[in-house]
Amino acid sequence: MTFTIELTPTEEARLRDAAKQEGLAPEEFLNRLVTDHLPQRAGMTFDQITAPLRQDFQESGMTEAEFDALVEEAREEVWQERHKGSQVL
């Protein structure tokens, strides 16, 4: 797959400098940058994928009831935003 990105001259110079420091062509550097930062979820279980979320939740000290309320509040905000202007008076 091929992508085209637009860089400012300053960004391009920074990319070329970073690639040179790694001994790579800019294209190789970008490819490595992208592939190194893509999540590797193929073959992972749901439990493995959500483990960081569970850990963050446990460390937060939030109760399940507080978490449920937070999710419900966010869901309601999204619903309100999506239905703004479509309400019949």
C-alpha cells in the first residue's frame, strides 16, 4: 500500500536528519516509524488487548459504579450531540 503525505519544508528537513542519524533513507525511516508504532493485535485475545485498560482502571481507584456513571455520561453526550437539531418542538 502506498500513501502520500504532505510535509512542510521544516518537517521534511527533520525527517531527513532523523533518517540520516539512523543510517536509513527517508522512506525506510518512515516505514519503520509507522510499523513500529502500529498495534500488533492480530492473534491477540480480547483479554490481552484490554489488559492495559483494566490495569489503568484498577490503578485509578475508581469504583465500577463510578465507571458506569462516567460511561453513561459520555454516551449521553454523544447521543445529544448526534441528535442536536433533529428534535421536533
